[in-house]
Amino acid sequence: MENIIKEQEIDEIVKNVLSDYHGGKNIDELNIFNKPDKAEVRELIRNLFRIIFPGYFRERTFKIYNLKNSIAVTIEDIFYHLNKQVMLALDFCKLRGTMTEEEREAESYRICRVFFDKIPVIREYVETDLLAAYDGDPAAGCLEEIILAYPGLVAITVYRIAHELYLLRVPVLPRLMTEYAHSETGIDIHPGATIDKYFFIDHGTGIVIGETAVIGKNVKIYQGVTLGALSTRGGQKLSGKKRHPTIGDNVTIYAEASILGGDTVIGENSVIGGNTFITSSVPANTRVSMKNPEMEYRTNDNKVKVEEIKQSNEWYYVI
């Protein structure tokens, strides 16, 4: 058939592509075995959920009726695979400097040991996040429903796990974890953000929380909220600097609000209304909202204005 590519043409295409791989580009990497594996990282997250929420996420490939034995097998499996991925990350990303194989082995084992010591702390924080979700959402039927069905708790839990690895200066892996949660939930939390207890995300889709954001206790945010940088035109020169806002305790941020800038502080007990755009600090105990736009109804021939009047503590629309 005329559409079949000739063998010699395929050979020429392959030759041209392979020769381009040796052009010194940063995207060139022919060794596929010396870097963290995204599929393994996702499996790590799924297995870690079995440790964080025992009894809710069951291993289906084998049957163990003794809970202690089951947890022991799971922990050993996670430790092995996490150790492997951390070691690859230490070699793949040179942010920590060049290390010998022996140094990487020792450091990856140390990191995993410290991380597992943090599991009770992670679970303590996740417990408060669960209670905050139940207390903050009248649609929640029970705690079990939140664990099994709420994307906000999934994203927060993955963040809690990744944040501990971020604090241990593990390259790449924490971001792979939170980006997995991002792809599953639509919620983008950088593992470097600092988030205190009783954090509740309601609905969640489209939320962005930047690396240097700081969030206090008992904060509630809705879908579409951005805690972002005011400007990133400085590029890598801004790395390590405070670029994202600080949110005080007991703050509620409603849908589609954008709060930007490293110097921006939202004071405690404040309420930030939907669709607001904030680039400067807000004092404590403050309500910020957009002025309601004028509403109009249009018929085929006439434009009809809708006015609001208040009567007997109720709002009526007058046409």
C-alpha cells in the first residue's frame, strides 16, 4: 500500500531522532532506571493511606486476618519502596550535591527512618482535618463518608505526607506526590506550604496553595481559591523567598478568591468573600467582600431593571 512507510525511511527517521538526543538538551535522558518512578510513587501513596486510615483502604492482593501482621507487611513494603525511591531521587537531583552510592544508601535509610517516626504526627494532623471537615460541612453524613469520598481530605492527607519528606530535603518525590493528588482531586498544594491543624477544604476543585504559603489553625477554604505569588517575573532569583500569603487562625476564604504576595497577611477571624482579589494585608476580625453588581432581566423588547429592597428582614426583588 502507498501509505506504508518504507523500512529505509523508518531507519532514517530513527537515526535523525537518536542523533538529536546527543545535542546537550536538558530534556535528554536515556537512562530510564536512575530516576524516581511516578507509578511507584502513586502506589506508595495508596499504601500510605492504608497506614494513615487503617481499615478504610484494604490490600486486595493478599489475605491477612491478623491486623498486626497486615500492618507489619504493609510497613515493610512501604519502607522498602520508599527507600528505593528516595535513593534514586538523591542521585537524580543534585540539589544536595554529589554523593557516593554508600552515602546515598545511608542517607535514604536515615530519611525513611525519620519519616516513619513522623507517622503518628501526620495522623494527629489528619485527625484534626477530618474533624474540621465534619464540623464545617452540614452535608457530611458521617466521618466515614469524609474519609472515603471527600477529595479535600485526600489532597490534605497527601500534602501532610509529602510535607514531611519536603522538610527532610528529599528532592522531587514530595512534588510527585502532591501532583498526583492534584491530578486526582483538582487541588494543587505545594509540599513546601506550612499548614496548621483543623484545615478544611470544601469542594476544592481549582484550589492553588503556593510553596511559601503559611496557613494557621482552623482555616476553611472553598473551591477556586488561590494563595499565590504576586509576581514570578524574577524566576529562579525568587527561589527561597516568601512569595505567598500568610493566613491567620480561624479564617474563612470563599470561592474564587485570590490572595497574592509574600507580604500579604490575612488577620485571624477574618472572612474573605468570593471573587475578591487581595494583594495587601487585611486586619484581624475583618470581612472583605465584593460589592454586589446590579442585576437585570431582559425580555424580547424591553430591559427590565431589578432593584433590591429590604422589608421585614427579608429581601424582595422588585421588577
